[in-house]
Amino acid sequence: MPIDAAKALAAEPRTGEITWDRRDVQLYHLGIGAGRPATDPDELRYTLESRLHVLPSFATVAGSGSPGVISGLSMPGVEVDLARVLHGGQRLEIHRPIPVTGRATATGRIAAVYDKGKAAVLVMRTEVADADGPLWTNDAQIFVRGEGGWGGDRGPSARLDPPAGEPGKVVERTVREDQALLYRLSGDYNPLHADPEFAKLAGFDRPILHGLCTYGITLKAVVDTLLDGDVSRVRGYATRFAGVVFPGETLRIRMWRGDGAVRVAVSAVQRDDAPVLADTLVEHS
């Protein structure tokens, strides 16, 4: 079996230094649709250096050369075909607000390996800390099709009970035709998001948007709509990727406010509200 769970879990973590500056932050914000309208004071917090704050989902791209998914797939005990790999979910824990400019150490390891029968699930954990202490912990859940069935632990279910009642807020966000081309400048150059011929080989009639771009668009909508635009209130953010988004589509973002958390569901308007993000939770102060 290409995945040796015991060996993968016992492998030494991989550590590297990452850096970022205001340009990286501004580019990321533009990549998830910030800056519309360009002179809106609320949008200038994402685009103008004199007012800049950092949306916590920036952690998924900060220092794009840091230990991450691709690095994790080359860890001891893991030998898989990238064509069988799917990004199944993402969880981010924020320990304190992310500074506009930073230098930190990122430590990546495989935190868990689960046997889902027809697939294996690898949890790639990246912990980031600077001179003042921990900044964030990022977990990427990676499905590897065809690699399950060895009798291992199935792991916890990522499914949440459906939210009760009608959403308290519903907003729509239109994805630009060139959104994936802009977002990929933050470090994810997978041709699936830019090259029509590559997308066809992967089974799509045109390039699709990065799942983590949708992840960022959604968090920004929650922060701007329910958290008074205050990025420092976000404590955690988890989602399950339930479907694809095509550039040019409109996202419908439904929000249910609870005690210290917001439940979210995201769908594609033009495709009869096809699910895009599910089991989504934003924890906040």
C-alpha cells in the first residue's frame, strides 16, 4: 500500500522560515475580491497600506514556499498519485492577529491518517510561530482516492447537523472572470485554475476557481457582514469543500449566527444553488 500510516505519523516534521509583507497581504485580498468599490472605506482596510489589516485566511498562502500539502505528500510513508488527490477540507485556528509584515517558522507534519474505505484521508498540519509565539495552526484534509481499505481508524466525521431555521443573513458575491488568474499570484500555480486544456484533462470544461479562494471570499463576507469588519475577532474557521466554482459565477453565502460562532453554507447561484462549501463554521470572540 502506498500509504504507510505508522511511518507517515512517525516522520520528523519539516520546518522552514516564511516571510510576508504588505504587498503579499494586499495581493491576497485582491485575489479574493477585495477592493470593490475601490474607494469604499470598508474595502480600503484590505487594500490601502495606511489602513491595512490581515484577513485570517491569508494564513493559507503566507510564505507560499512553507511546508504544506505538496510537501506533506512527499513525506516518508506517503507515495501517491497527485491525480487521485482532492482537497477535502480546511481548518484554521488563529492564536493572535496576523501582522501585516512578518517573519516566522512554519512546521509541517502529518497529524492523522484515516481509512475511509475507498479513500485515505491525510491531515496535513502546519504550525506557525514568530518571535512572540504561536500565530496560527492550519489543517488541510487531503483525500487520496483508492488508498483506503487497510482497516485503519475511520476518524471523526466532518459533517455537522444542518443549521436550524432560515439564515439570519444572505449575501451574494460575484466572482470575476479573471479571479483565479489573480488569486494564483499568491502562490498556487496549479494549471487546473488557468489552463483550459489542463482543465479538460481533469474533467472540467473550463478552469475552476481555487477552493481556498472561495474559502477567503466567504470569510471576508462573514467578517464584513456579522463581525463589524473586525478581523481580530476570528478565532477559528473550518469548512468542507463540497463542489467547484467557475470564475464568473455568483456565490450565495448563507449565515446563521450562534453563540460565539457563525454557521455558513455557500452555493453557486447559476447552477441551482449547487453546494460549494458545507459544514462551515467561523468561531469568533
